[in-house]
Amino acid sequence: MKMEKSSTNLVQTLENLLIELNAIKKQYAQQISRTPKDNQKSAINLLQYLAARKHDLRAIQDELHDLGLSSLASAEGNFIEVLLKVLGWLNGNPPKATKTKHELNALSQNSLKLFGEPINKFIPQMMVTYDKDFSHNLDLVNKLIHHGMSIARINCAHDTQDDWLRMIQITRIAGQLNHKPCKIYMDLPGPKIRTVILGKGKKEGKVTINEGELLWLAEKDAKFKTKEKVIGLTIDNFVSQIKLGSTLLFDDGIIEAVVKEKQDKMLRIMITRNSSRKDVIKSDKGVNFPDTVLHEKSLTAFDEACLPFILEHADMLGYSFVQRSEDIHYLYSKLSEFGKPNFPVILKIETQSAVNQLPELLLTALEYGTPGVMIARGDLAVEIGFERLSEIQDEILWICEAAHVPVIWATQVLENLNKSGIATRAEVTDAAHASLAECVMINKGENTVKVLKSLKEILNRNGRHHWKKRHMMRKLAIAERYFMTAQ
């Protein structure tokens, strides 16, 4: 049956949108040309998706939904193709049906390149964070691989190269024993900013604080009285980059402060919130600057020293605290020096700046090969505010899908289960939401094997009901039981 033409206004609006999206290729031709041929469709689709999403499309979606057509809500992977099909129906020229195999799309192909063959096509790959103890426990690593671990994560911020090598060797052995290859992912620490107690309390490594109290945040060579409460940082030259009124967050956001005064190499800060049970700031605690982009190199000297080992032994590396396209260019220049210009890189999104620059970061990374993204929800939640995390992690998923870039969902997945052996209802729901990503990372803990088994069960049940944002109408047992009992 031929569909009659729809309302002129709706068709005209969509045709205008199509014209705008087609113009993107010409407008950004130079940027697209820098991308290898294999990635140019991904770059174009990302740019066109972003151009569409700068508009409020909700009224259009309502009209399309009322007509029983695609409302573009799951069109991230190939936005303009879906738009053309919708226009075909509206103009009375229904498109020919084409068989769409999700496992063959660009995102799935890139996920295959990065993470390898999935153990179960219905669920994301599962990554487990190692620690030193894993290097001597073949039985544990065997169990992890048996229950679904396909990627082992080694954090270069901890342990030594000898420890890393033993972790890798035991993983390779366990993979052979289980006839299941397990990839090695290694995280560069990056410029993690931590506290250093400089003045009063230096010997104890902590300084007492109270809400409303004023104290100093100073550079290491600042001049101050030793009896004053002074906190330093593990970076230099930060005072000039921080503005009056800026917010500072200590110890994963537990303590909040605001900058009240600036002096030479010193900031006067006021404690505005303390959510900890103990009224202290300790040495070696993380510090976040949600209002400030500090011009620190994402690739530290220690990171660069780690690169030869990673490039020899690992399958991919995690790039911590990446914030600008220049950071990506610099890393790949170093990879080229070592003869690995296309080594797989995972961009860790963990700052407000990285979220703001995400499209540019993805377009830059696509110039070099097949990148991935990790939603590092720990630091990210501190930076953007916990209230915004749910919204932002979804936006990252959508934008990465438009760029055909695989995503790792990380930080505190089934954390309570790992620590205590019992999961909370909230974290089970969170784990189910992780099925929208291509890989899920769990941390080390007392119950790592139990967490892995539970995660696989949660993901398997949830993954059969949808592919990315597209809900799949598999048979519902509830519906089947109703009609069986109603007869």
C-alpha cells in the first residue's frame, strides 16, 4: 500500500534539516579529509548527528510517532540514512526494505577490533581491574576468564613493571588453559593532582578543617608561616590559572572549598562543605577543579616512561585526563616514535573539560585509527556533580555511538557486592544500564568472581531486551503465562 504524503510543514522541516546535514560535509571537508578513509563515514556521521542535535527535535518526534514512523530516537549510528527513509515514507515513496544486521555495523566492527570476539553476543565485554595479588593466583585468574572476563586491566599508577609482567604472563597462561584469549589493557596514570601538607600538620600528614574556615592553598615554593594551615599540590604553577570564586573539591568531592583571595603563589580558600566524618584534609588526597581547565600535560614523564613496556606487552592503553585535541596529537607522536602509530588508545573522559570537548576529541582520535572511550565515572561525577552523572553518561554514549566509537562503562559497578558480598538494588539497576556500552569494567575486591558472575547474569537478561537504545521485542514470559493461565 502506498502511503499518502504527510503534512507539508513536517516534510518541509525534515527536508530543511536534511539540507543542513548534507552541507556539513562541505563545511567540514578539511577536517574530514584528515581522517583515514575507513573512518571518514564515522566522522561525517558524528558531525551530522551533532548538527541535528543542536536543534530541539521533540515536536518532530511526536508527529513522527503519531504516524507510526521512526522518531529518530535510535538513529545515532547512521542518522542521515534513517532521516532519508522517514522522508521517503512521508513523501509517498516508501524505501525498499533492507536487512539490517546489527553485528555488522561500524560500531560493532570497531568494538571487535578493540576488544576482540565477544564471548556472548548479547552482552558487553567484561573487564576486570587487577592488583599485585593476581600475579600469583592462577586459580583466581582461571575463574575470572571462565566466568566471562575478556579484558584484564592493569593500572600503571600501582606496582612495578615486574609485577605487571607477572600479571600479564599469568593471564596469557589462563587464557590458553581456558581456550579463551584475554586482552590486556593498561592505564596510564596521567597528572592526578593530589594534596601535600606544607604548613601546620605537615608531620602528621593532615590538617584539621571546619566549615567556614579559611586556609591557604599554595605552590611548593611559596613563602608562608609554618604555623599556618597550608595545603600544597603535586603540580606547579597552578595559582595563576585559578580565578577568584572558583570551586575546589578534595577527596573525591567530600570536601568543597571556594577561592576567596589570591596572592603571589598562594590562594586563600574557604571550606564551604565537609561531608566527611573526620574534620581533616589528609596528604595524598585527590583534588578536582570543576570550574578550571589547568594547563597540565595529560602525558606525564612517568607516563612516557611506561610507554615502551605497554607497547610491547599490552593490547591497548588508557589515556587518563585527556582534555584537548593537542593531548591526543602529542600521545600519537610518541607512539610513532616507538613505531606504533596506530596502537589502540582508550580516551578516559573524567573531567568537565573532556565532556565539553568530546566531539573534538573523537574527531581527532579518528585521524589515527580505532579509538575507544572510557566513561570514568568516579572523577567525572566529582567534576560535573553527582546529580548530572546519569544525564552526561548517556550523552557520552550517544555521541560515541554516532562516531562509531566503542565505550567502556567504568567505576563502582556492583561495588557493594564486591566489598560486602551483597548487592544493593540501586547498583543492580546501574549494572543493567551498563549494557548500553560495549564493555563494562569492575574493580578488584574480595568478591571479584561473584561480581563477575552476577554482572554476566544481569547483562545477559537486560541485553536480550535491547540493542543500544533500540528495544527488542523478544517473547515476554509474563505475557505467555497470562494467556496460558487465562484459558
